Amino acid sequence: MTDSPAENNSDLVKNSVLYKEFLAEREEILRHKWIESEKRGHDIGFEKALLDWIVKHRSSWRDRRLKEQQEQRNHVNGNPN
């Protein structure tokens, strides 16, 4: 029995770099939401956390993530830099 086109597309999406980056970013936003909600003593909501995280943290997070990914690729390929 073969997989349906929808199942094949679902696997393709789940294995895509774009989807993995989305999940990693979402995890960071949820972490930020939790931290900021704890500081304020109430749930700040996803939208507020999202906007706050984008303004305050996204650029540095992405730069750090890209650097880590490059270091991993270099390590796998045997390049020390």
C-alpha cells in the first residue's frame, strides 16, 4: 500500500529546513512568553510575547543560530573554522 499524496507532502514539510526553523523560533517565543509572564505575574499572551521577542531578541537569536549551524557543518566536514 502506498502513502497518499497528503502524507508524502506532510513528511516533506516536517523534514524541511524552513519548518524546522519555524519550530525552533516558535520554541524560543514560547520560552520568552513564559519568562515574561512569570516576571509580570500573569500570562502576557502569545501575540505580545511574539512581538516583544521579535523586537528584542530575534536578530541576535538568528545570528547565534546561524553561527552554531555553520560550526556544526564545519565540524561534520572536518573544517576547524
